[in-house]
Amino acid sequence: MEVYVDNNATTKVDEDVLNVMLPYLKENFANPSSLYEAGKQTRKAINEARNSVAKMLNAEDKEIIFTSSATESNVTAIMSAARNSNGKKRIITSKMEHASILETMNYLETQGFDIIYLDVDDKGRINIKDLEKAINKDTFLIAIMLANNELGNIYPIKEFCEIAHKHNILFHCDCTQAVGKIKVDVKDLGVDTLSFSGHKIHAPKGVAALYIKEGTPYTPLIFGHQENNHRGGTENVPYIVGLGKAAEKIVEDNFQSTAKVKELRDYFEEQIKSKIDNIHIYGDIDNRIPNTSNIAFLNANGNELAIILEASNINLSNGSACNTTEPKPSDVLVACQANLKEYYPIRVSFDTNNTKEQVDYFINKLTLNVNMLRRKNNGNSN
Ligand code: PMP
């Protein structure tokens, strides 16, 4: 049996998504900027996809631009805010953000910007008072994610936005791990810019979107006439069409499959708790996206477990920043002051493609291997 439980890293392309893309890789290849009929057809396909994405986010069509990745969307939003800051220098972000946000902040720091990285508690939560305290007259942007990729934590973005807007500060929100898993409504959240990526919602890698609320000051990252002068480069029509279909399916599904995924995740955690002692689940347990479990076992290191489980065709992520021979713990776990010596986690992220049979197989292999590692390490339990 093969078990893929690394869906926060990427998801499998949906069959319906693939099928709507294929004609645009074959016969419907015209450049959407071409004025003849075939070009008009591909232009129409892009606009329909834009409408599907806008509907999913409760946005206006003209507020959506297509990009190559959530990385590009994040960098575009932050650089645009920085270029329109009117001399202001402070940006507030959190230690839980994705590298695409943090590395842009690192770059801006070298350019004289003043970046505040909010700390988190041991569950990875951000204290709203810390956010309020970090705001000064020089602050022009706050960038905090809706859901964290490693722990699954959901942050109270609506409240954060209200604080930002009270002080005339723009709010950017990375929603890459939230879209498709929980409701993401730009009007309800109140964000000024928002990003998400196709490959986390069963569209292919290499396509994503950026929401820019009407009226938000904007300077492109990539200049050119496409996307209403907001993002240059001939549009990736087949992938944009695929992203539109993925968005449509999320709206149609109305989170029914997500409820199923949550049942699987909760079943997994309950079973593991009943079979293995001395475990720790990282994150804000009662306030997580429904598919994620960042779970650790005393005296059974997550790095070792991930390697051993791969031999049983189970693919998941460990708690490392990268998969080198000497794994370095992720910044997120470090920020939570995780006890990594004793509890080094694996990250399990389920999806609609997972079945109960797969989860039972996984539970069985995980239990066997935790016990095996504990014996090997002379663990004092089980
Ligand atoms: N933000 C978050 C929270 C993510 O999890 C990821 C992908 N791991 C990204 C941004 C970047 O997405 P992309 O791969 O489309 O650049």
C-alpha cells in the first residue's frame, strides 16, 4: 500500500482539473493577447478562471491576478507595499511565516527597513498585544499568514486586520495553507492583499494568485501589459484554467470533503494516543486546519521515523527545514521553543485522497516503528 500524507507540501492534480487543462496544451494554444478568434477564446478562458477564483474568495474579478507561485504572490505584495510606503520603514511579520515572506523581509532589512518578527508561545500562537505593541507611526505593513504549513495553526486575521486598519497599515495574508481547507473570504477577513497557490489545492505547480483589494497602492514585481499591467509575461493559460477549475471544485464541495479529512486526522490522533504513550502534538490543537497533525514521540526521532516509514511506502514530512544529511530543525519549531531533543516531530497532512484503510496501515507501521526506535534507543516506555 502507498500512503501519501504530505499534502501540505503539495497535492495530486485532480482529474477534472487535468481534463480542463488539456485542450489548452493542445489545440487551444493561441496567445490570449492575439486579436483573432482563437486568441479571444483563450482570453475568455482566463477571465472565466479569474471569475472562479474571485468567487471562491468573495472578491471582485479585477482584484485577482495570476502569478507563478505563492512565493511570487507574497514577494510581489510585500515589495509593492515597500515601494509605496511613502518613506515609512516598519513592517511587522511573525516568526511562523513561510520562507518567501521571511527572505523578502531579510532583503528589505538590508535596504534600511525595520522588520519586527513577532514571537509565538509554545503552541505557536501570536499574542495580539505583542502585535499592538509593535505598531509605531513608521509602520506601513503587517504580513501574517492565515494558516501555518507545519503546525496547521489558524491565526485571528480578522482581528489583526482591524488593528492594522485602525492605524492605516496595509495587511498582507499568506493563505496558501488555508485555501481549500477552511473558508477564505477576503471581505470577512478584511485583508488588503492575499496569496495562495494552485499546487496545494489539486491544480499543478507553477500557478497561483494574488488578491489586491481595489484601491490598494500597487507596483508590479514583473512589468508588462498582461494582467491589467499588474504582472507581465504571456499568461500560462492551461495552468490558469486548471486553477480556475480547482477553485470551482472548492466552492461546489463547500467543505464537505474537508469534514471527512478532519475525521481521518482526528481518528489518526485518537488511535495513536491509545496505542503509544509519551507523545506530543505540536501547535494550537483546538484551532488548526483540519488536515494537519504535527506529532512527536519521546525517544523516537521524527527524522529517523520519516526515513523508516518511507521503506513502507509512507511519505510524510519531518520537522526539518530541509532534507540534508544533517537536518536542521525548522524555524517554526525553534520559534515555539519545541523540546526537540526529546520530541522531534513528523508532520502528517491528510487529504481527500486518503482512505481509512491507508490511515490504519499508517497507524500500524508508525506504532511498530516508534516502538522499534524506542527499543533501539533504550527508551523507557513501551
Ligand atoms: N506559503 C506557505 C504557507 C506555503 O506552505 C508555501 C508552500 N510550501 C508557500 C507559501 C509557497 O508556495 P509556492 O510553492 O506556490 O511558491
